Amino acid sequence: MNKYELMFIIASDIADEKKEELITRFKTYVESHKGVVEGVEKLGMKKFAYPINFKNEGFYVLMNIQMSPEEVDAMNKLMTITDGIVRQMFVRK
């Protein structure tokens, strides 16, 4: 298993309970696929440098995880099609 930093942005027009639900959903995804969540840091609302999907700000979340590379690819595809996720990026530590 490799260590990764996962940064993802949740759309600003999503309700607070839905934001928590998305964070919990991806945390349980990592744990159910034999991964380890080392920490979750909610960075809050931040303005974008340029508009993304006609939005100017989003809620940033930083998650430190340990997963196999195959599972990271699968999770990246899942996050791409999930409503409410504006962008995501995995960085191997």
C-alpha cells in the first residue's frame, strides 16, 4: 500500500449535511477497500483562481490515506462521476 494525499473540492451550493455525507462516503470507501484513513482535514470554503463549472468557490477537504494504486484509480473514477464533487487530486507521498 502507498500513502496518498487526496484533495477534493465539494460544490459550494451543496448543503452542510450533504457535505458531511460525501466526506463520510469516501472515508468509508477507503476503509471498505482495505485502505487506511490517516486523517481528514476540512479546509473550508475558498475562492477559485478561475471559474470551474460556472462556480467561483468551493469547500476544500484534504484526506491522508493508504491504499493500493488500483483502488486509487477506481476511487478517482468514482469521484469523477459523483454529483457535488468539483475536482479531486491524488498525490503520492
